[in-house]
Amino acid sequence: MKIYLLAHSGVAVEQEDRILVFDYWRDPAQHLPALRATGKPLYFFVTHEHADHYRSDLAELVPEAAAFVLDRDCRGGAFPAARTQYTGPGEEVTVADMTVYVYGSTDAGSSFFVTTPTTTIFHAGDLNWWHWTGDPDAANEEMREFFFRELLPATARTADIVFFPVDDRQGPAQEWGVIEYLQRTTPRRLLVPIHRNGTPWAPSLYWRWRFADVPVWLGLHDGEVYPPEGEMNE
């Protein structure tokens, strides 16, 4: 298995027999053309309609895609009805031989837990504890309650690979969401920070000691690949 950080929260997971692409927005390293050239079926998942997670011309860019799974708030775009499913929190859909459990978010849309025959993947989308130090206490208290309400069902299943926001614009609160997620369930194989806005994440001293046994992909920039080029790891 290989993981490609396309940009921001956009990632591609390449398995031996398929490629799953989440929240494709930009691809500065041009990984997607190379992945398309493999001939493996491509499955696209979109957690919500924000412009840094969704392109309404996705079906035009990749007309051969095997399927599209979109949060139902995604608008615009001509997606092929026979290969497109719109869904929302609390639902469960089947795509080929995969099951997609749909959870909520604390900003917009959904988060996805995808079960393939060999791997389970959780992509949080914008599910995060969005605490902003400059906001009024009342707003941050409301967000705290909202986050823990949405977090509870989303941690009922343990994934092999977890993509979760760690946004440096939140300053001292940037790790709060992922810490609370990991207090409840730990990825079996890898944690990948997404939704980064700035330099790569350097975990705090607390995080490094509290979650010393959690495998995490650190120091990543848009376009990087895990594991390094030339290695394939199922």
C-alpha cells in the first residue's frame, strides 16, 4: 500500500487492486495522472463541498472513475448517476466490495470510514475540535460540545489508516482534536495529519510522550509519498 498526499486534505491510497482518493482538490506533484495510468479502478470520496476539498468538475477530470461517493451537500458538477452515491452522516453505503460508514463533521459535510477487503480507512474531512483562541468563550464552548457529540460515534470503529486534521492556524489548540480521537481509538497502522496550513506539524512534548506508540507520518509536504518511492507495503 502507498499513500500520496496530494494537497491539504486530499490524499490517495493505492492498494494492490484499487486506488481510493479522498477530498481531491489540487495535485501539484501530478500523482493522479500516474495513478490513472496504472489501470487500477479509481474510487473518489468527497467529505464536503468546501473548495479546498471538492472540485465540481471531478467527473470531467476523471471520466473513467469506477465510482464517486459524495456528501449530499456537494453541489454542481455532472456526475454519472450509475456510478455516483450521495450520502450523509448516519448512513452506510456499499461501493463494489467496500462498505462506507458515514459519520458527522464539526464544520461541513461528513467523515468516512471505508472498509476494503484488506484495509480500513478513516478520513475525518473537517471533523475536528475547531477551537479558536480569539473567539468568544460561548462560541468555543458550543464547538467543544459539538465536537464531543460527533466524535463519539466516529470512534466506534478502529481503522488501519487515519487521516485527521492538525491545522496550525489553531495555534496551541491544533492538537486537541487528534488527541481526543486517539484517546478513544488508535490506528493500527498509521496516522496521517491533514488540513495543514503552514509548516509541517511538529508534535508537542505531551503528544510525543502520550502517543509514543502511535505510528505517524510527520514532516510531510504536499506531494510526498508514504512509504518512499520504490517501496510498496501492504
